[in-house]
Amino acid sequence: MLRLLTAGESHGPQLTVILDGLPAGIPVDPDALLRGMARRQVGFGRGNRQRIEKDMAECVAGIRFGRTTGAPIALVVKNRDHENWSEVLSPFGDPPRESPRRLTRPRPGHADLVGMLKYAHHDARDVLERASARETAARVAAGEVLRLFLGELGVSVHSHVIQIGEVKAELQGFASDKIFELAEANDLRTAGAYEAMRAAIEEAQAQGDTLGGIFEVVVEGLPPGLGSSMAPDRKLDARLAAAMLSIPAVKGMEIGPAFANSALLGSAVHDEIVPVAGKPPKRASNRAGGLEGGMTTGEALVLRGAMKPISTLKKALRSVDMERNLEQKAAFERSDVCAVPAAGVVGEAVVMFVLAEAFLESYAGDTLARVKSSLERFSQELQERMRAAETGGDS
């Protein structure tokens, strides 16, 4: 079983992540971890926090001399801004009677109000510090280790932004590798409509408002059959949806062009199956987004996440002061205007966790070599079956 647990607050001393269940022998490059962490901080429209933090994942357990040992992996991401918050977020002692950082006017769209009601907190900071998207830095740190594992199995994971506000990137005719190359070359991580997207963010910023959008995660190199159709909670569709919707502010998810498919006839949607000499059949298209019956098809896995606008607005919406139960303007915390480019990177991380888990279910092994060997045997079995079918032999 692969397990992931994070701890830490937005302005606490650090974020901590424990990743348990990876096999021994996975090569881990610290520079690769650093590059991955930096990608989460990219994005025009991000707030001042990104200028303060330079996220680095420090390994404190589970990796020795550049390889996983099979033990739980513990990673730490320090919060540089904590020095300005150490008294406010002290774990012990009495809270200061008067604090400019006490928050009693919850922000619409955030976890503030419901968290205050649920946990009987009088200060929304007890809620927002953990509900903050800063937590995703820990998941991205774990995701970069998972990327190295999946890479050893021939799997690559990319993301790009396809829409900011109402501005859409037109990508017809672009090969996937070209899309990813273009997306990594700019601070909106998009392969098209960069200038229009940037202008939309600038306009929202000038109005004291925020913008959401849509990002796409694409996974290539997957074998057929990851996941299961035998039980609802084992379907990869459901597990990937849960993972994507666990990202703060992501309120929608689709597999392939699911919403567009819903308006078409079945004959225009379902991917026809064609033979391939000596290999398993392929799909003539990939409108299913790489999943059928809760399992990977062997085609590229294509997932999209819809991110709502950031909840914290300079142009404050109506709220209630919880101390007096009177209408007030919502509080303002330092915030991004648009974080869709970063959400794509977080999307990669959560998808990689689900896929790594699915690989270990189908190709279990205590070492990387055993996992790879099991995967290779499966591939060989498929080819042997198809060759036998071609010659009229037993499958």
C-alpha cells in the first residue's frame, strides 16, 4: 500500500510529507526535486509569497546515497516567512489579546466560515493556515519522487494551461511534445494565447479581483489494465477524480473531452479498436482520455481540472464579523490573482500518486528491479498471446 501524509501550516516553520510504500532502489536526483519544486512557483499573477519562498525539498529519511531504501520517505519544505509569524502561530502559551492577524471576518469561497463552525474556532486563522494551498508544496515534493519512480517504468507526466478566465488556447494540430515544450517556456505554462491570458490577469488584478481556469494533465507510456472494473472504489476514474478534486480551488474534473462527448452520438465518441501486428490492439482515437471501464487503455491518459477563481479578493465581498454577528466586508489575506499554472503542477503530483499506487497493485515488488521485471513479463505475455492468435494457436 502506498501512503501519503502531509502536515504543516501555511506560515508554520515547515511542511512535512511522509511517503510510505515505495520500493527500494529508485534513483533520486536532488536537482530533479529542486526543478520540480520551482515549477509550482511559476506563474504570472502569483502573489508576493512566491518572492519570499524558494521551495526546496529536504530529505530527512528513506533515501540513502541517492536511492530509496524501502523505508518511509520523509521530506521537509521550510517556510522562510515563518520568522514573521512565529509569535502568531506559537504552538504553546496564550494567544495575544490584540493581534492584527486575528481573522474573524471569513472570506466567501474559502474554508474559513465552515471551519470555524465545525471546530468551534473564534479565529479563522486556525482554519485557513492548514486549508491554504501552501500545503500543495508538500505534495509536489512527494510527487517529484514519484515522477522518478514512474520514469523508471517508462511513464512521463506533463501539464499545461488551456484556459484562463474566458481566454482559451487553440492547440489543434500541435503535437503533444511541442505543447509541453512551449508550455514550459513561459510563466503561464500555456502553449497558446499567452498574451491574451496575461492581459486578462492584469485586468482582474487592476479590479482587485481574481481569475480561474482549466489545466490539462497528460500521462504517456502507461500499460493497459491499471485500475479495475471489479469494484467501484478500485476504478481508476474515481480515484483520479478524488485526487484532482483534493487540490484547493479545483471544483471540476473531466477525463478526455468528457463534457463535449456528452453532447455527441455514441458513434462519434467511442474509440474504434484496430489490430497491431504482434501486439495488443490499439484505439484509432483517444476520445476516452485513456480510460475505459475504470482501467487504463494504454493510450495517453488525459485529465482536465477546472479551478475556480482564488477566494481572497482585494475587492472584498460581504461577510459577517463572527465576534458580533454583524455584516462586514470579508478580510483580505495576501493572495494570488491567478494560480492555474501552479495548479497544473499540483495536478501532476496527485495524478502520479494514484498511478504509482496502481502500478504497485498490479506489479508489486519490494525493489524497483522486481517491479520492472513484473511489468516486462506482463508486456511479454500480451505479445505472446497476440502472436499465438495470429498463427491460430492457443491464447
